[in-house]
Amino acid sequence: MGSSNKECDYLVLGLGSGGIASARRAASVHGKKVIAIESKKLGGTCVNVGCIPKKVTWNAADIADTLRDAKNYGFRWSQDEPFDWTVLKRKRDEYVQRLNQTYEKNLAKDNVEWIHGRAHFVSKNEVEVERDDGGKETIKSNHILVATGGHPKLLQDIEGSDLGISSDGFFALEKQPKKVVIVGAGYIAVEMAGMFHALGTETHVFVQEGILLPFDKMIQDAVWNEYSRIGIKLYSQSKQSKVEDIGNGWKRMHYQSGDAKGTIDCDCLLWAIGRAAEVDDLHLDKTGVKTNEKGNIVIDEYQNTNVDGIYSVGDVCDRVQLTPVAIAAGRVLADRLFGPAKSSKIDYNNIPSVVFAHPEVGTFGLAEKTAKEKYGEDKVKTYVSEFTPTYFSVMPDDSKVKSKYKLVCLGEDERIIGLHVVGQGSSEIIQGFGLAVKMGATKRDFDDYVPVHPTNAEELTSMS
């Protein structure tokens, strides 16, 4: 209890991926006195309610798909007991807890002092922290990093919306829903729909337009068509008007899809309608730090805000919201502030991204439409391939999942400026090929490469 006043070289608000990376770099490499504040669990969204537990769940869903495919390879087995959601949740939670403990050990090893509490600005170089034990800290620093991340949005303008959960709530589910309704069209909605369906939950997805709208049209169409084929119910041009509790844990959602109105009952309603920056109680008004129309902190290419001495990385700011980006930005920022590399910055262009859908999606660079709008249709050429991976060669036609690849090329030398893959293994494929594209690879470079055979990725080296 009680209160105290402290000063440090570097004050970090938020110990997610970006905050931890920056705090540890400043302390361990540059020897600075670092204090960090976190109000929840160490590791932020990615470790606790994002990438890590999502990928564990996706692995379970992928195994479920493999088990269904096994009979086509001659395996004979009987599943005497259904999938046990509680086992998956327990093991997933245990893994996340181990990661939390690892982060705590690493912070201690690097001499980063961290406080469990909630921080808000008093001035541009002073923060007050309300500790979990009821005490207060006032901390001053000439260098303050805001890395507080984000949180899921909930639909708030319709009656009964609080009967639904967010993606955070997905990871808290103690038992597997029988029937889920997901409202949303982004990668979170698409990923969770695929996982629910693969694990045996009846799945319905409501969108306003299409899905994965920032992605290349080939990706949008491929995932939509495959989800429809495997039995996920998709509702376009949809709006929700009311949700009501009908007892025994079930809800009834009233909706309109196109011109048709209806209701749908479910035991899990998941809002996946986007994320918002975690800035509500930071009292940024005490600092003059600017935010954009979405509430994200505005930064320049060096992670600077408009206020000297205040910086931002990760999901709270107005740049690419991916874990590796936050980590890279946090480390480079610490090097720039406290090391000799005063002009260090990260390149926000050409960053790969993956959607762990069913099938996987990998994308790098510009979508075809964006490339043509930027450079002109006569300067852009695309190559597209659709094929059936060897994995599906022994399966009946109604079980085969095609892969689709696209290269977007610019100019006479056909420098590759966009690479988009949908299908088995896409997350691993985009990793290596994305690096080649970032290094300036051309279509001729891909054509001249002698690939490993038989693989899915070799298709990228023989497209015409």
C-alpha cells in the first residue's frame, strides 16, 4: 500500500510483445534503468488471447481435419469418444501460463522493474500508476513508450449485444458450443469460424459485404467458396437488430440478410467486428499526443508521437498491427534512443501476413487491384495458378481442397510486388518466398529456380 515517487531512463506502458522487446533491449543492451507497467498478464494480446492460443486451437482443428482424411490413406480407426474441448483448453492455458512465467523471468534477468497496475499520464513526462495492491506510484521519465495494445470491439448499439462474447471470450469458453454465430468479416472472424467448424461446432457467419476485404480478390473468393463448400453458413449484406436470452445459455439473434429478415438461435454469439486502441484511461489529453479518427496514436516512421519524449509501438498506434512488427519496432526504438544508431527505423512496407483459415492464407505485398491503381493496368501483369496438392490425390473429389497462387508483377523486368497463396502450408510458404520478394525477386528469378519436388511451393516457380 502507500505511494512513492520514482524516476527512470525509460518508462514503458504495456508489456505486450512490443513493450517487452523494447524494455529488455534498453535495459540489457544499453544498460538503462527501465520501469514498465502492465495491468493484465505479461505478453499482451498475442500470448494471452491472440496468436499463441489461436495457433494451438488451429492445430487441434487441423488434426481434426487430418483424422477425417486418414481413412483415404488406409487408416482404420474408430473414435470411441468425441473431441474433448476441456482437455484442449487446459493444455492451452498451461502453455500460456508457462509463457507468462518465462516473460517474468526474462524481465528479472534483464533488470527491468515491472509494476502490476494501471497507468495514466499526469503530464508529458510523468505517469501515475494505481497498483493492484491499492498503492500508487508516480514515475517520471524523459522517454516514455506507449505500448498498451488494443482490445476487441463489441457491438453496442443493439439491444442484448452484451449476451455475446469477443475473441477474448473465445479463449475463456469452458465447453464447446453446439452452435455458434459469428458476426464479422476480418481475419479473426474467418479464423475462428474455421476452427469451430473443424472441431464440430455448427457455424454461422454474418458479414456486411464479403470477407477479408483488404486482401487480394483471389483470396476473398477462395476462402468464401471453400467455407461454403465445407458447410459453414455464410450470410452476406447482414445487419443485426436485437439479441435476446432464451434460456439454458442459448441466445436468439434477430437479423436481416439482404431483403430477408429472420432469427437464429445459438449457444455462443461471437462479435468479431474489429479492435480498438487501449487508450481510454491513459489521459493522453494531459500530454497533447495526437490520435487518429479510430483512436490510434499517430506516429512517424521513427515511432515518435507529435510530443517530444513520447513514443508508441504495437496495436495502440496507427501502423501495421502484427506481433513481429511490434517486436521489431520496439527493439529498433530502444537502439535509436539509447545506442549509436540514431537513424534506425523499421520498414513498414512489404510485411507478410497469414490468416490461419481452412485452408491457410499467406499474403505479401500489393493486391492486384491496389497494384493496378498505383501503377496503372498496363504496368502490372499477374500470373495465377490453381492446382490440387498431392495430399489430396487419393481422396474423392468432394474432399479435395484446391490451392490457388497469384504473382503480381511490375514493369518490363516483372519485379514481383505481390505474392498471394491460399491452400495447404501457405503460412510456411509465404515466409521464405516473402523474403525473396523483399530482396527484389523477379518472375524470371522464380522461373530460373530449381525447386524441391514434389511440394506445393514449387508451383510458384512454374507459373505461366
